[in-house]
Amino acid sequence: MSLEQSPGPPVTSADVARLAGVSRATVSFVLNATPSARISEATKAKVRAAAEELGYVPHAAAASLRSGRTDLVVLPASVSAMGRLFSDWVDELETALGDRGYTVVLHGDRSAAPVTAARAWARLRPAAVVSMGDARMTAEAVQVLLQAGTKAVVTVASAPVEGAFTLIGDQADVGVAAIEHLVGRGRTRIGVVMPAERGLAAFSEPRLAGARRVAAEHGAEITPLPMRYSDEAAAALATLCRELGLDAVFGYNDEYAALLSAALADRGVAVPGQIAVVGADDLLLARVVRPRLTSVRYHLPGADLLADAVDRLVRDGAAAPLPAIWFEAVPRQSS
Amino acid sequence: MSLEQSPGPPVTSADVARLAGVSRATVSFVLNATPSARISEATKAKVRAAAEELGYVPHAAAASLRSGRTDLVVLPASVSAMGRLFSDWVDELETALGDRGYTVVLHGDRSAAPVTAARAWARLRPAAVVSMGDARMTAEAVQVLLQAGTKAVVTVASAPVEGAFTLIGDQADVGVAAIEHLVGRGRTRIGVVMPAERGLAAFSEPRLAGARRVAAEHGAEITPLPMRYSDEAAAALATLCRELGLDAVFGYNDEYAALLSAALADRGVAVPGQIAVVGADDLLLARVVRPRLTSVRYHLPGADLLADAVDRLVRDGAAAPLPAIWFEAVPRQSS
DNA sequence: ATGAAAGCGCTAACAT
DNA sequence: ATGTTAGCGCTTTCAT
């Protein structure tokens, strides 16, 4: 293969047709294996050879513009805001959708307003938008997408979102699971870490609310603890925890919890002896640190299940509901 | 805003033109703020109002099909194979390119062959493909993209890739930095963790090669240690390390290293007393675990710098070279 | 200052 | 069994 520095004009299906000595329609039929068209094997071979020789790559946008169909699935997701739990799951979903013929693309938008973000996705005219862990799929955002012809709008929310296929899952239940676990172990003066990093409030606020609800039921006391994700902030907070006389901390997620747990140990506070610590997400990190970290674990629907639902939504406009996301504390050494 | 369940046919610029009482050309001029066209303020206002009222969202594919330009940048990246170091950096790059008017999209393809993957990206006719940490941007893959009209093909590699804007960075240097550090601390019987997970060989093999090179220079001995990313595998490997009489381990990256370090401690092996441990990527994890983990740190070019280079490449077809990626061991308690 | 019309690369009726 | 043709939604000369 010769490597030319300056490639000629882009190869189109017309070039392939010319070289193969057939029409553009025939090229389309052959390369897309259109079932309704009967093309002789000889012609097929000629077309494929020509395409191969020219290095022809179809123009996805042109094809979908004409056909009115699209195989694009947009996953709105900011890579760095995603825990390892989610990133593994996103990977599986990508594979599952890929197997079903979709082109999956992650779109990490940074715009604040839900409708603005939705418009950015809608410009691409995707067949589906699957929003996991992004709290910004409001009813209006859904309308923008639907209006742009998006067949499947999937989102996670604590209650059904109008027009969208909603995966029910309430972040408050993370707080509930954590506090129930701690109360069950006799803890009553409980701190709840609130990350200072932007974009995490959508998760931390409901978790705190869930924590408060359960604590009230059991006569336990909740103290919100703002914390930045850094060594120094963890050290300062560890000191504060001791001064406040807390006997437990729910650390928002495993990363914050592990950071704080290490800082507590550095200050001579016994974990879980004096202060119990609970994380969330059940990352491998929870098993890497010592003491091993008790963590609230997600139970997400399987990626294949969700991919099937998306496929159904795109083809038939409807799909059977999926089981809700639920949460469970996995007890380890830290509590 | 009324939420209709079944949206009508998609709104096109023709609808906007009709409502505003102007031609489609005028709509295009107004919404794209075309400098060469002089449109009266009154008309502009009318058009914008009509677009707003109809909830018009432009069809990106149609626009770029006609104009021959595209603002799409594809970042080939498998989310889960990306360390947190890279994910933060990818986030910044996304922002930087977004600020320059590009639509950034992560494409986590799972196909093995470089050319197949390149074809999948080329179907989208992106303006640029920026491949970080994906070792599969071969010269042929670059040609496929160039041929499809991709203006900027950027990749990381240990040596310039023909036709691509290459960011020089050699994974072997990660191994070099780790082993030089360990040898400098008097260690001579060194294990190198080789992750069993698929897709990581592209990184682990060169790191091992770099480690071997430096070890040979200093009369140290290298033992490759296959390991899966799990608690059990780490436990088994910890036992093996002791049996082999190793005095140091380079743990591939911080995650594997931390897992192994904890397993060693569980077995009563003193870290760093009996066995020193070094990771890579300099994640916050390295500061979360105890003993704090020595780690090899990347020095990547700033995201803004790279975004500028991409922009230059797209507009002018050329850009000034960027400084090479280099590596440095950050000493902490584990070595 | 605005409109008419051509055409980007492709697919899908409809012809042949 | 294959070719002809008419657009998909948009941008962009060229006219007016």
C-alpha cells in the first residue's frame, strides 16, 4: 500500500460505481446488502472489489440524511465525573449496542442548562440518547430530543420523566442504605460528606436527604460535612470529625470515604473503633484500602437488557419497563 | 410549555423561513451569522423569534454535507481502559476543543484491527481524530482517515507516524523511570506486574521492555508477574513475590500496585521494608493508600496547547510540534 | 438586503 | 437484474 502524503478528493460511491461499471444504486444495494434487491454474485464481487481498491468508506451522514434512519446513540457523560463502576458499565453498554448495529458515541458536554445540552445532542439527530447518571434530563430536554426525531430517550431518575423511558433509581436510597447500615451497628452521631466539586451536588443532595430521613426515624443525628477531594481537605475534616464527637461518617462515595478514612487513621482515630466509615459505588478501591471499606453497592440492570430496550424503543416506539435500580450496603472492615 | 407525547414532523429551516416570511437562505444567514451577508436587524429578529417558537434545531449532518466542513472531533477511547489521569485530561481537552467550536465525541470502539477501527471513525467524516493512549493508529489507519478528508490526525507514539501529527511519548520510559528509581534505592530483584486484562498489553509490554533495558544496565534482575485485577489474584501474587525473594515490584499502574501492596501487607510483608512498590499514573489513589504509593507521573502537554494544534491542523493543514511526553518517579512511602 | 436555484453523497421508488 | 431519478436539509453563489 502506497502512502501518499496528500490524498486526492474523497472517494464517493459514484467512483466505486464507475470503476465497477454499474450504477450508484447497485453499489448501494450491494454494500448495504439490501434484501429487496437481487444482484448477481458476479456484480456483487465486482462492486466489492472496486470499493476495496479505492478504499471507499461510506459517508454516514449522507446515508442517514437520505434514508431518514440513523444508527447513532448518544451517551451524555462526562468521563471524569464517572466512577469506575459506571465506566465499566458504560463500556458494556457500548458493546451491547454495538452488537445491535448502533454507533455509540459519548458526548461529554459542559453546558449547564438541560435544554442547551439537549439541543447539542439533537443537532446530531441520534436514534437514541441514553443518559445515565446525568441528572439533567428534564421534561423540556426530552421534548427537544423527541421533536428532533430521537426515537429513544432513556434516563435515570427517581420518578418517571414524561416522554422518556425512565430507569427508576433514587440517589436518596444510597443515603438510606448507608445510614440504615450504620444505625444498625449502633451509631447515632453521623457525618455525611458533601463534595465541594462542581457537578456532584445532583448526587450528594438527594443522598443527604435520604440520610436525614432514615436518621430521623431512628433518632440519629446527621451532620453535613463539606469536603474537597484533596489530601489536605481530608486531613482538616478528620480533625473536625473528632472534635464533633462523631461516631460514624458516610463518605459520599468510596473515593471520598477512603481519603477520609486514611486521614482519620493518620490522626490516630481508630476506624471503625471510634469512627465507622461507609462509602458508595463499591469500587475495587474499597477492597484495596485497609481497613477494607464498607460500601453501598448499585444494582444496575444488565447492559444487554438495556440495549434491548433501546433497540425496541427505536424500532417499535415502546419497550417493557426495566427493574428499578436498587442499593445495598456491603459490610466490610470499616464499620 | 405544553408537552405533547407524539411530536409532529421534524422542524426544518424551511418551516422557520415560512413562519418568518423569508427565504431559507436568509434563515441560514441569520442563524449562522454569515459575515458576508448583510441582514437588517428587523429581519434577524423575526427569524430568531420564529426559530425559537418552533424549537428549531439545525441538522448538523445536512449542514456539513452541503458545506463540506465539519466540526466533529473523534476521540477514540475506551472509557474503562482509561486511568483517572487520562480521563481528567480528556475532559480538559474536550472543554478546550469545545471552546474552539468543535463538537467532541468519544468513540469507544472494540474492533481489533486498526484499519477497521479507522474506517468506523472515517464514516463520521470528522474534522479531526485525536488518539491518546490508543496504540492502534498505524500508518494505514492514518491513510484511511486522510483519504476520508480528516484534516487532523493526532496520535501518541514513540516515533513519528507517517501522515499524522505525532505526540512523542514512549511507554517504555515509564518502565525506565520506575526501575531507575528502584535501582537507585538499592533494589536488584524486581518484579514487573503484567495485567491480564485485555487491551492493556499495548502499554504493559513496552513498559516491561523499558524496565529490562535499565535493569540490564545496572545488573538488576527483572521478573514479569502476570496478574488479574482482583483481590484474589493480588493475594496469590503477594505470596509468590515472597517466595521468589523479590525486593521490589513495579506494579504497572497505581491501581494494580495499590492492590498488590495491600495484599503484601496482609501477608505480613513489610512495604517498603522487605519489598518496595512503585505504581504509575500518579492518581490520587497513590495518596489515599498507606503507605503512600511512589508513582511514575506523566507530563502531558496542556490540553489548550493540543487543542490549538488541532485547530491549526484543521484550518491550515499544519501545526508546530508539541513537546514530548516525559515521565518522572514521585517518591513516597512505599519505596 | 433578500431570493432562486443548484448541489453535497447517498438511498429508494419506479422504470426498464 | 440493474439503471434512472428524485429528493433528504442545508449552504452558497448568483441574481435581483
